[in-house]
Amino acid sequence: MPSHLGVDELIQEIKALSASERQRLLVNLAKLDEFIEDLEDIADIIHSQGEPVRAYNEFAKELKKEGRL
């Protein structure tokens, strides 16, 4: 498939694929989406390093005291 296709050309290329090729394309796109989500999660973890933390039990106790849990 040539690179830098316009949307219409890309749609035509996809339509020209066999059913199994379209299935494989969709599976790979789903995997890519999951990979991107994983990268975003890792970025969030890295960004939050060094921020203050507290135990879940402490947090839950505070919420109960405030009547929010």
C-alpha cells in the first residue's frame, strides 16, 4: 500500500482487501489502540512520581468521616 494516501484512497485500499486481510487490519488497529493506552498509563505513572501518597485505609477513613463513603 503506498504511503501518504488521502482518506478516499485509504478507504478504497481497505475495501480492496480480502475479508481475512480486513480482519487482520482491525485486530492490529485494536492492538495499537491498547498499546497507546498502555503508553498513556506509563506516562501518567512517570508524571506522578514524587507526588505525595497515602495509604488507602487512611483515605477511606477520611471519606467516611466526611460522610462521603
